[in-house]
Amino acid sequence: MAENTTITLDGITIAPGVLETIIAMAAENVDGVTAVLACPALRRRASRPMVDCVIEDGKLTCGIHIIASYGIALTTIGAAVQAAVSSALRAQLGVEPVAVDVFIDAIDFSACE
């Protein structure tokens, strides 16, 4: 999503950073999510944003890249992130996303040490 554009959803105009912040904060509060932003090694591989939103025909689709904690099923973490992001977007914007795609870029093993 371009940084200098605005987003209009159901008559509400917001800056892309606001939407990305809502999504990132919702995901960060999920048990098992270590980080929303990828570690520097993964970040250097691609310059893609870690939160991506697409609006087509007035419908919102989100993608979020996370680092997950070791020891919790990845499907459990992914489903919890999807639910948290959907809930946050409903509460903050009154918008239901058509999809929330969760990309687990890495697993944090620091709890094993």
C-alpha cells in the first residue's frame, strides 16, 4: 500500500499507517506471537511491508508477517491472529475483512534456552 495515499472504507478515510497499526497491535497481543516485524535477516531478503492491505471493490484483505514462539501449534497462533485482527478492525473501523492471511516467517526458539 502506498504511504502517501488515503484509504476509504465505508465512507471513512484513514491513512494507511493507521490501518497497519491497528492490525499490527492486534497481532502483537496474541499469545505465541513474538513479533510482527521480521527479524533483520529476513527483512533483508525482501523489502515487502510486514503488514499489507488491499482494498478491491470496497472489500479489505489483509496480510501480516509474524515471528511465532516455539511450543505453540502454528495453526493455533495463525487462527488466533486472524480472529484478533478481524475483531480489531470491526471494533476500530466497523469493517469486516474478507480475509486475513497470516505468514509465519520464523519461529523464536529463545524460550527453549
